[in-house]
Amino acid sequence: EKKFYIKRVYVGHFMTSLNMPGVSLSILRLPKNSELVNLLDESAEAPGWINPIKVDISSLDVSLDEKISHSNAKKKEEKHFVVNVDPQLFESTIKAACNALIQAEPEITKYDTIVGDGDCGVTLKHGATDILAAFEEGQIVTNDLSEGLMKISSFLEARGGTSGFLYCLFINALSNSLRYFVEAKMKEDSHIKKDQIIVDGECFGASLKSALSTLQTYTPARKGDRTMMDVIIPFITTFTDTYSTDYNTLLAFKDAIEAAKAGAEYTKGLKPRLGRSTYIADNIIKEAQVPDPGAWAAYVILNGIYDNLS
């Protein structure tokens, strides 16, 4: 599709790191009439380099690409259930969260310079900038909450970093949960039309809990570990508890924001159990009295959302 012509494929442990399981893909652009291919084909005695084996690929079925492309096109044509949302409200809310994050970048960077590797604020700022640019270019669907969130998660994933990966997982799970619960609600009452279903506090709370459950299967981080989970967990718990009592979405959000801020503040002086901060001496973290950068960033995002909604 991109007109890349593959000359060689090497598979193996070319780049490894301790206790960090994963997969990486590297692409080398070959200049025309380059000797690089011949050099790569040469045998090597270095213990960490896998000797290449040359295989004739001229008999491969090149029509396979066309079959895959056609299959993907069919999948894209399949209609999915739309989660209705006010387009202007959705766009303005996400933009508010992004702008809040961009404004807080110096503060987050300052915290991360003391107790981390200093890149948390900049990485999240770049992700927020990407999302704002995507809105301007019309890349993000604004009339379907589930689809819009799914697209946003892809930008966070592309930015990389641990926080980007975790936000991507959470937002993906939230997107799927919203669609599931809204569709289930419609099946319960056959008289409701698709365009009449709006995400209420009950549906949003259930979707948040489901997304949190999914996130917790991918990270061992829990409340008290000095991570973003010290904000996300109390936010979701408080939101669902308050809504189940008062049935007021904005009030539930307000209480949840207060719990999120308290969670971020509580990380000051907490002994880190996960993340980059574990490499910093305990006395430095205790004396610094700064919140976990990831936790503070999570609070900034949620508070930006609440400010716009209220």
C-alpha cells in the first residue's frame, strides 16, 4: 500500500533489555546501488548477531497484499453502533483537557526532573498537541463518543512512553465499554431509537469501572504505589459511589475531581513501588515533597474535562 519494497527480513533478539518484554520493528532505508545488502548478507561471528539465511522469495504469492487490502476494506464498511454525543461539547471538552495539559507541562516537567527522568510533561504535551491538530484537520469523529475516543487513543499510542501506553489502553477500553453498555440499554427497551440514547452517569460510571478493570490486567500498579493509579482509582470509585446516591452526573464528577486531587497530593513523599521513581533515593523523594508527575498529569486532564463540563 505504501510502495515499500522489502529486500530482507531479519527476525531475532537483536535488541534486548532486562525485564521489559516487548516487540520492536526497525526499518532500514537502502540507498540505490548500495553495498549494504551484500554486507548484511555476509556471515558474522559476533555472539549477539544472528547469521542471516538467504531464501529465494520470487515464488511468493504477491496477490496476498491485495487480498488483505480487500478484506480490510470490507471490515471498514461494516457499520457499528454509534454512541451519541453533542459534537461541540465533546470537542470542546477534549480540547480543554489538552490545553490544560499543555499549560501544566512546565510544572509536570519540574516534578519529573526531581523524581523521574524529566520527559513525562513533554511527552504528554506532544500527545495533547497531536490531538488538537487532529481536531483541526477533521481526523477525529465528534458525533460518536466511542469512535472519537478510539481515535484519540491511537494518537497517544503513537507518542509512546509508559503513560501514553497506559492511557491508550484505558481509553480504548472505555470506548468499547461505552458502546457495549449503550447497546445493552437499547436492547432492554426496544421503543428507544438509536438517536435518542445518550450516555448518562450510570452508563459512564459502569464504563469507567470496566475500563479500570481492563487497565489493571495490564499493570500491577495500584493505589499507594505512587503512580497515575493514585488518581484514576479514587476518581472512578468516587464518581460511581456519588452517582449511585444522588443520580447527579455533574455532582458526581465534582466529588470525583476532589478525590482525584487528594490522590495526587497524597503521592507527595510516598515511597514509589513502580516506575522511574524507584531508582531515586527515598530521602530525595521524601524531602522533595512533590507529587508523582504521572498522577499530577492525570489530575490535570480530569480537572480540565470537569472545568469545561461545569
